[in-house]
Amino acid sequence: MQEPLLRAEGLDYDTFPETPASPGERTRTGALQNRRVFLATFAAVLGNFSFGYALVYTSPVIPALNLSSDPALHLNKIQASWFGSVFTLGAAAGGLSAMVLSDLLGRKLSIMFSAVPSAVGYALMAGAQGLWMLLLGRMLTGFAGGLTAACIPVYVSEIAPPGVRGALGATPQLMAVFGSLSLYALGLLLPWRWLAVAGEGPVLIMILLLSFMPNSPRFLLSRGRDDEALRALSWLRSDSDIHWEFEQIQENVQRQSSRVSWAEVRDPHVFRPILIAVLMRFLQQLTGITPILVYLQTIFDSTSVVLPSQQDAAIVGAVRLLSVLIAAVTMDLAGRKVLLYVSGYAMGWGPITWLLMSEVLPLRARGVASGLCVLVSWLTAFVLTMYFLQAVNTFGLQVPFFFFAAICLLSLLFTGCCVPETKGRSLEQIEAFFHTGRRSFRH
């Protein structure tokens, strides 16, 4: 039996009771062979590929436009800051819309809806004749990214069996990093307009694949579509006896049949997991990852590196991809908190914060709260990205990076005090953990 998430004294602690292996638990070993779950996950996280691709689009494009002979497209420092940062404003708006769309349309349809602003945004940037088209295209791709950033982790966590939820929960970050690496690599070969054209491909493939995938069984049950939910779970667990798992999900959904009210948010059982998720997203952005990625080539241009800045950016993308792959493999073995303690961003605070967000948020508030997390995250990213170049010009690179290092130390303290270990627990067990009302955590 695993240790409980909380320090417990007395006999009233039964959040994770030791019981004989249930049919659902006995089939978790076989979940790795369930290709349909992986296919549905892959279809969804193509949205994260487009998100990662769009996020770092400015890295090779800003240096190219700084040298543009077209006065309508030539960027000065202020315009470059807006071009880099306006994506995060769009992402914040996407997170805000996810607070409504995720529970209104469902996780899957919300992800599919994101393809519309994404495709239009890439088209605007590909055919840009002035700065306004670049900024509008950048904002629309950011909106799509914010929407998918809120909906995809929730969708993946709700369709994944507990035994592989960590590995599958790392795939959104994995695909985002792969998308960034693809942009860096294509930036060595293609002009900036064709980079935008190439971004349309993953969006179209995502729409095609997701149209054949089921919606989240938990979402369907929350809308009273029980028969459809059972069919969806049967499709996802094609080689398993799913009745025990279905009954557990159904019981949890029935307990939370109504949407959470603002008055209920003050309840510690609801407030604490939301606060943990929001603070993790806030601290993740304060580590400086977004401005570093957005201005990566510009940063390398201002240093004394040996290789060309385009190649350095591609190397960074490759290292990030390898790190997230390692995290995906080890997350269900080592646990979430261990990786948060001992690893860098790409192995820890990158993929794990998205996974934990989708794991700890209560079902009744999951759509709204995930949107809130993304909203806070990207508003923070906007401020950092908007003023990063100005800070570098005024103080040099060392001052922003010392600030980011201090935030990393603060994040370690937050992890030790507030973040629960969720490895191997079902979403229903994690929710039961917060309902105990305890405040101390096992590390």
C-alpha cells in the first residue's frame, strides 16, 4: 500500500483504504496495450504541438523582420516586444474562454474549436502585409493555444487509466516541446512566411483524428448521457472489464451533479486544490520559460556563443524534447514530487504542472478552474515577455536570470509545503484526499 497523501492520525483516515485489487486495478497493467487510449491522446495533443510551434514562432522571425527592407514589416524594439508578447494575451483570452467552453461543449469539442482561430492566425501571418496582420495572427494562435492548454490536460487525465496517467499526462508538454523543436528546425530551412504555412498542417490533422475520438466519459456522465459515457469508456478500455471503473466514475459524478457556485469556492475542500493549481501555473511562468523561448535566438545573438543562434535554438529544443521524454517514462515510477525537486524545467515544472492541474482540480470546477489557471499563467507570461527585452537592454541578461533563479528556489519551497503526491491514485481518490480537510502533506 502506498503512503497516504496526508499525515493521518487516528482511525478516521480512510482516503486511500487498503482493499483487495479491484477489477479496474487488475487491468491497469494491460492498459499499456490499450492502443485506443493512446490514439485518443495523440489526437488531442496535436493541439499542443501547434501551441508549442506558435509560441516560439517569433524566435527566428523577429531577427528576420529586424532586417526586413519592407518598412511595413520592419520591427523596432517596441514592436518586437509586442509581437513576442501578444501571443500570451491571446492565450489568456483562450484560457478565459475555456472556463465556459470546456463545460459547455465538452473537452473534445473545445479542442476541436481551437482549430478555427489557429488556422486563421497562421493564414494572417503567412500573408502579412503589415504589423497589424502579424499581431492579429499571433493573438489568434495564442487564443487557440490558451484554449487547448486548458482543455487538453483535462481531457487526457479523464480518459487515462491511473497506472499510465502520469506518462500520458506528460504528452501535452512533450508535444508542445516537439512543436517548438520543429519550428526551430524548419527555421533553418524556410523563410518566415512559409513557417506560418507549415503550422496549418498539424491543425488539420488534429481535426480529422479527433472527429473519430470519444468525448470524456466523466464529462458525458456529468451531462446525463450515461449510455454514451459507457460506450466511450468501453471504446477506450477495449480489452478490460470496465463496469467497476464506470461505477466509480458514475458515483463520483452523481455526488457532484451540480456545478460549483462561487460561495462553494470558499470551502477549503474546493479552494485548496484550485489554489495549488493556480499557484503552480503562476510560479511556472515566473521561472521565465516563456520569454526565454520567445526570444531564444535574440538571447543567443547577444551572447558569445560559438554556433549560429539558429543552431543553438535548435539544440535547446532537442534537449527539451529529450528531457520531457525522460519525464514521461519516469513520472509514474518516481512520482511527481521527486521530479519537481530534482529535475530542470523540461523534466519537472514543465510537464508536471499541467498534469497536476488536471489531477487535483475537483470535477465540478474542473472546466472553470483549468481556464482560471491558464488565464493567470498567460497574464503572468505577458508581463514577463513584454518587459523582458527592456529589462535586458537596461540591466543586461544577468538581472532577469538571477530573478528567475530566485523564483526556482521559491518553487522548491512551495513544492515541499503544498504539492501532494498523486502517483498511482485515481481522480476520485485524489478528490477524496482533499475532502479530508487535512493540511499537512507527506513529502
